[in-house]
Amino acid sequence: MTTDTITPSTTGETVLDARGVTMRFGGLTAVRNVDFTVNAGEIVGLIGPNGAGKTTFFNCLTGLYIPTEGEVRYKGNVLPPKSFKVTAAGIARTFQNIRLFANMTVLENVLVGRHTRTKEGFWSAVLRLPSFHKAEAKSRERAMELLEFVGLENKADHLARNLPYGEQRKLEIARALASEPGLLLLDEPTAGMNPQETRATEELVFAIRDKGIAVLVIEHDMRFIFNLCDRVAVLVQGEKLVEGDSATVQGDERVVAAYLGEPFEDAPGKDEVAEVEAAEAHADAATDAAPGKENDR
Ligand SMILES: Nc1ncnc2c1ncn2[C@@H]1O[C@H](COP(=O)(O)OP(=O)(O)OP(=O)(O)O)[C@@H](O)[C@H]1O
């Protein structure tokens, strides 16, 4: 991983401040009166059952939707109602359904993500002025740094569509980082990943936070969320039900009830624990009985 130009924000400063956000689609209220903050240096999780309103809330934070009621501020300023302006202001995001330019290379995808940070004008590009070449070289250098940061530097020339799924998700993150955000929103970043890829994504998110970028993440993988997040908020039927650290949220019976009383995904229940212990005891007995084992003692 390389050093880069992102300047860490002061820890504790409120980066995102959403107040009373409500989003209605006709008669359906998908998000209802949600207050939500993310502070500098934080990784915050947003969880909730399917259809709880998580993605709708993300869309309200990124200018894709204009909330029916409420206000969203980024570093004190009310967000403009256009997604490219929100990105320029400092909020970047990835999508639940990967949205890459499939027929462009990995490097080109990251370069596209830099457009809000490139000041060179139309004529400069058309006339290929020296200032354009200089800006282009700088953008490439930064894009390569970001590819190295996410571990894709050796795939810069590959077409995005040829990357395995887990790497496409990493590329989406690199592209989002290319806009030099102060806040990164990740919508189900580990969907479809195997446990190793999920673990690597966890490390990547920590590394992003360590660069001074606050992170807000939606995930269904509870182990990922509770390992990663300083704070977790639970949305149920569009309303914020509970917010707190991982232990508080995991122990809250309203949260368990909202997930239909099921133990959290990946949290082993009593039966599972007993099954694993029995299997281990069986394996130990088999090892002890193995020929030559007595000579090992
Ligand atoms: N553009 C839209 N028009 C109408 N209804 C919508 C729209 N977008 C979302 N909804 C509805 O709003 C509710 C919340 O959906 P949303 O996708 O935000 O939930 P979610 O928590 O992200 O779910 P999941 O975990 O399954 O992705 C759902 O009932 C959904 O059908």
C-alpha cells in the first residue's frame, strides 16, 4: 500500500449529519424521520432486514433521491440535490449491484472516478495542451496508487468484465476513492464474496479509515459488521430502531426480534457449538487410536 494525498480529518468532527430524513414513494414510507451522524475517523454500520430502507437511505445521502423531508449536511454544508455534486463535495459510494464500465480497463475505470477532481477544461483536452498532458499524467499516477492500495496494480490493463467478482468489488472501491472523498459509503461490499475475500475487505476498510476517510457500510454479514464497526445503527421498516456499539446492538432484544428471533448469521447457536465439540472429540479419539500414536508421547 502506498502513501497518498488524502489528508486525515480531525477525529471526532461530524462529517455527515442527517436530520429527520424521510423518503416516501407514493403511499410507501421507505425511510421515516431518521437522524444519523458519522464522525471523522469512524466506521459506522447500517443494518436491517431486507426492505428496511437501507439503500433508500444511502440514496438520500448521495443525491440520487431528494428526501421528502429532512436535511443532509456534509461537513456542515447542506448537500446539493445531484449525485455528481455530492461526489464533488466529498461523498463517494459503491453500489449493491456492481456498476463498472465492463468494456473499459481497470485503470480507465479508476480514471473515470477522478473526473470530479480534474480541472482541465474541454478545450485543453481537445487541443491536447501541455496542461492537459500534465493533469492526465498526474491522474494516472494517482489511479495506479489506488490500484496498488486495493491490490489490483497488476490488473491495470485487464478489462473490468474479466475480473473475478471479488476483484470487481475492489475496483469499485478504488474508483470511489479516486474522487478523494472524506466519506465513503459501501453498499454490501462483501456480497458474493468467499470468507477469505470478506476478511481482505475488512482489512481494506480499516486501511481506508486509517487514511482519514470515514466509512458508512451496509452489510448483511453480521460478523463483518460487528468486527469492523465502531458504531452500528439498525433500520427496521424505515425507522432507526437501535444505535450503539457492536455489543449493545447484538444484545438488544428488539434487534434480535427484528431479525425474526434467528441468531445472527455466523453466530453459532448451542446446537452448532455442541456439534463442533462432538466432531472435535471424535477427531481427537481417532488421532489417539492411530497406529504409532503411542510412540509420540
Ligand atoms: N424507487 C422506488 N420506488 C418505490 N419503492 C421503492 C423504491 N426503492 C425502494 N423502494 C421500496 O422501499 C423499501 C425499502 O427498500 P430498500 O431497497 O431501501 O431496502 P433495503 O433495506 O436496502 O433492502 P435490502 O437489504 O434487501 O437491499 C422497500 O419496500 C422497497 O420496495
